[in-house]
Amino acid sequence: MFILQRYIGLSVIRGFLLLALIMVSLFSIILLIEELDQVGTGNYNWVLAIKYVLLHAPKLLLDFAAFISLVGSIIALGSLAAHQELVALEAVGVSPRGVTNSVLFAALILMVLVLINAQFIIPATLHHANVEKTLAVEGSGDFVSEGGYWAQSNHRFIHVKEVENGRVPADVEIFEFNQQHELLRYLHADRVDLSGPAQTAWVLQGVQVKQLVDGRLQATNLDTMKWQSFLSAAQLGIIVSKPEALSVTDLYQFVQGLKQRGEQSYRYELLFWQKIMIPISAAIMIFLGMPFVFGSQRTVSAGKRITLGVLAGISFYVVSQLITHMGSLQQWSPMLIATTPSGIVLAVLMFIKMRVFSKSSIG
């Protein structure tokens, strides 16, 4: 019996992976077409453009995880129904509850895979893609290595050794030279606050200043110090990751840091809860695909089932966007905004279970 249930679960996973390949490939082609406009700028060429698109594939998979889960499960279960495999499974003793448990098994596996993608894979691939593209397009002579990030302009050099939570430069060194290439001032900051409206106005924290006075370097320690950065928005993007590229844990820690400093954290908190809910939503959408197959195998064709599934997936996306925009304008709780779409789907599933699903059978 376990082997049969595992077969159903693996069929759902295969359906998810098949549709994921199709969707990611389609939108990767669209992204590549958009990148063609920048090919030829600086050192940005075809090879780097293709690499940039490939590194965005995990992000595309995350963006469409809920939609892929819904339609993928419909395709997988619909295929079993079309070949009378569900009827055969019922004949050998696999009950609707057993099928549901098999789908739960698949949903849990896919939920874990989506979470791993969001936590570990996307932050690394998106940051690497952004760094390579920016260095190629800008051609500014910036340098990135295991030792950190280096940039220079008008006899000033910046060395960022670490980045905390993907958004906070730490262990930062600044060298300022005169026209004779003599060191005028050296700054070392434990961390840099970039949360202000103008990200060129850096607030250095935990600062050590060594300045040339009468031919000698004098050292001073300061709690905070303002410093005008010369980095462009593109160069700054090499150092700090975009919010959507942060891992779940980095987002959480970054939000907590903003709250401790009394700064605005609403946008990042909302993004954190949305990332938390993506794997859960994907698992829920797999169960939403079951009513499209159960009880309608003789009356609804496979094409109609898939069409209805696509419409349901699009509806879920539209409702999610409406709730996000309305909630953001009204400053609703970020957790409430992120969980409401999935909560609606769960309510629909409970209604279906009470009114329809409980009266139907596999056949």
C-alpha cells in the first residue's frame, strides 16, 4: 500500500517539476530578450547575459511556485485519472484518504524544496548575477574578491570586507590620498548605516579616524560619523543585496535591527512574511488542485481541468496582489497581508470538503 501511495506522491512531484521547467524556460527567454538591450554596453556580452538569466532561474521558480503547484498537481492527478490509474488504485484498496495522504507527502517535500531555494540558493545566485552584470556594464575598475569589495574615485578608496544580513556593510575601510598619492586620512567603521533617503550620505558607526596632521597621523575614535560616498546606485548594488534577494533569516535579522534603531521596517517585514508564506502557499495550492480531478473525471476533459486550474492560479495571484496593495496603503499587519490569500484558499478547500469532496469518490 505504501508503494502505491508513494507512486501517487511522486507523480505529483513530477508534475510540479515538468511545469516548473516549462514556466522557468518561458520566462527566462523573456528575461533574455530584455537583457539584449544592454548587450554591448561596457564588457557585457552574450555569454554574461545568458549566465545572468540562468542565475535568475531559482527566483523565477519561487515567484511562480504557487501557480506551478496548482497546475502541476492537476496535470499529474489528471494524467492518473485519464489512464484509469486512480480507479485501479481504488480497486486494490487505496481510499480517497490514502490519495490525500500521498498528496500531503508530495506537498511537504515540495514545501521544503521551495524553502531551501528561498533561503540558500536565491540569495547566492541573484547577488552573483548582479555583481557580474554591474562590473561588466559599469567598467569602473571596481574589484570583488574573497577579501571583499574595492572601489576608487578621485584618490579615494573604499574597502568593504563584510556585509551583514545582505544589507549592512561592515568592517569598512576608507583611504583618502592627496594629489601626491600621500595618505591624508584613513577611516575604519564597524558598520555603515544606509537606511537614510540618500544612500550616498553614509553614517559610519564605531569609527576609527587616522588623519595626517603636520606630517604625523593622529588617531581619533568616534561613535558615529557622516561621510559622503562616491558610489553610484549600481556600485552600491554590488555591496548590498536587493530586498527580494535576501534569505528569510537575513530579512528577519535586518527587520529586527531596524526596529531596534527605531527605523521604518514595514516594507521589509511584509517581504519577510511573504517569503515565509510562499512554501506554505505552494503546498496548499497542491491540495486545491485535487477537486479539479476528483469527482469530475468522466464529465470534464483534461483540457478543461487544466484551463480551470490556470484560471484559479491567475485568480490567486490577482487576489494576492490586491490584498498586498490595499493592505500596504492601509498599513495592515504584514503577517495578515501575507497569510490572507492562503487563508482564503484554505476556506475554499474546507467548503469543498464539506459540500462536494466528501460525497465523491475516486471513480
